[in-house]
Amino acid sequence: MKVFLFDLIAYGAHFEDAKAAKLLPYPLPGHRFDPEVGARTFEEHLEAWSEMDRLGFDGVGLNEHHTTAHSLMNSPNMMAAAGAQRTKNLEFLLLGNLLPLHNPLRIAEELAMADCLSRGRILSGFARGVPREYGVYGVPMAESRPRFEEAVDIILKAWTEDVFSYQGKFWSYKDISIWPRPFTRPHPPVWIPFTGSKETIEWAGKHDFSAVIPALKRGVLEDVTGYFAKAKARHGHRLTPDQLCLFTDVYVAPDKDTALREYGDCFLYFNQTLWHHGSLGERNVTKSSGYVASSSYDYVRPENRADIELDREKIRLMTRSDLEGRVHSGALAWGSGKEIAEQLIEKAEHAGANAWVLNLNLGAMPHAMFMEQIRRFARDVLPALQAHEVKRVPAAERAVA
């Protein structure tokens, strides 16, 4: 199976004053940005990607965020283009460009450039973003889904048609031919990150796209993959393991207690402070704005619905005791390389996913610690995962039998 490491590129210094209050002010004033720290942060992450390339990882996962220190990656396309110049084989899994916020023709052009610069190493993910980002760009959240779907139609036309025109609700173009064209023909593979809404699953199934799914609890993961298989089948497509990638957190150490001692503070700082910056209360916003429909999760079995919706407020209240419980129960893949590899292979087989995207540097982890994690993982986990191939999607077999 393929193995990608996810990299948020958090600002490379902790805000010590936020550790006690557990919250950063939003917006975080610009005078708190140290340009030397910013420049060093980007350089260190590019160095890490070069090391990943040398050690044989399949790729790095990138995404797009705005106005927050928990991720300095305003443009995953720019970072992929920069990373392509430091690496030879590493693929760039973009999860992804926030299409409702941007002119889709510009996104099509940037991705084509990055695909040429990398000689076909772009895996193009498209996403919708969080409420904070709609406020930043002044885009109504109620328009999120129609903007998103229209933007994808435009990007695919720009990539595949010699000359195209488009008359839409939000964007219109006449007699356009983009240059450069994508290196990959007919276009870079499209991956869609799922949060579980049936509208996204149905749309991705119609287009025969691939999906990145959080490593949810077993029952809800079965519901998501089974529904995805049905959505594909309705349009004559079949869900295969190569179209599924799971996402989770890992930390490699001699044992679980060592992992907690080394990484616990970084993980808690991210979950209690950084990740929620400007995003608390988003569950109410997404429902009241029309971003998520009341029926979005009605395909999920009733006993699993509590596990499908993200609750940032609950995650923010995580304590050291909660974290210890998650690690020792196996809910988090922390510990020895052998037990992590076994856990990830078992979860991949259950889900029917032939790829992982793994987060192992949350909370502005110090650079030396990040590099050591990359090397530990490459030595103790990566060979076992890459040697394993998932050949079937069990929930899909049941769903379309």
C-alpha cells in the first residue's frame, strides 16, 4: 500500500501565553508573526520532504488554510511546486484546494503548472473548507456546495478540452485554452476528502473520484465506504482499494508510555489550542448556514451517527488522561513500529483502503523531533506497509451484492 505523511506546516514556534488560556485570539495580529520563524518553518519542512523522498515514502499530504498559525499553507499548489524541486519521486496529495473561495480557472492553471514542474507527481484533491475561511473571503456558506461542484466542472474542462467555454451561475468563460497543460493525461488523479456528508459521497461516486477518509470507528467507516460503493455503482463504477485512503495520527517510539512522554505535550497543544483557532462553534454555523443539510448523515446507521460529526468543542477539552486512554486503548496508533504496522494493516484491510496518509508532527513539533520521527517510521513501519496490498473493499462487496 502507499504511504503519505500529512504536513500542516504549523508556525514553527509555540505561543506560550496560549498554553495556559488554551485559546489564541482571533484574528491573531500580524505583529505576532516573526518573519525569521516563518522563513525557517518553510525551509525545515522542505528539508523534511527531501528526507522522506530519500527514505522511500510515497508522498506528502498537503492542504489549504487561511489566517491561522496551525497551518501556514495558504497555497498547497505553491508548496507542491517548491517541494517538487527538492525531490525526485515524492507525490503531492493535495487535500486540497478550497474551490468555493477561488477562481477555478486559476486553480486549474496552478495545478497544471505544478504537475509539469513535478513531472506528473500531483494528486489533486478538492475541498470546501471551514466557516472561518468563508468569512475571510466573504463567500456565503450557503453557496459552498454549488460553487464547489461548478468549480470542479470548470477545472476538468480546462484540463481536458483543447478549447472550452462555460456559462455558469458563479463563473463564465469563453474560448479558453490553458497553457501549460497538465503533465498527466488526461489530468491529475482527483481525490476528495470525506467528512461523511452523503452529498459529497454521491457526487464523488458519480464522477468516479477517489476518497480520503478519517480512520473512523469501525461501524461508521463501514457505512461511509458502503454508501460510497453504492454511489459509484449507480453510475456504472466500482469502488476499488486503490480509490480509498485512510487518515490517522501516528507516533513511533519504543512503547506507548515513551510516545506519550515525548509527544503528548505537542499533541495536546494542537488539539487544545491550535486546531480550533477561529473555528469554535462551527457545528452550529455549518447547520444554520446550509453548509450541511439536516439529511446529510441519514444514510448512517442510527447507532453510528454520534461518531460521524466532528465536534471541535469536545476535542478541545481533551485532557492528558483522555489522551492516555486513547493511546493505551489503541484508538491512536502510538507505540512500537511493529504494533503500529499491525494496527494500520488491520484497519486498512477492514476498510478496504490501499493507502494511508499519516499525521506525525502536530503542535509545531520541533524540527529535530520531526526528522527523527520520519526516520523511525521509515525504519520500523514503512517497509511492512509498503509490502502489504489490500485487494478488496468488504463493505462495498456487501453494499452492492
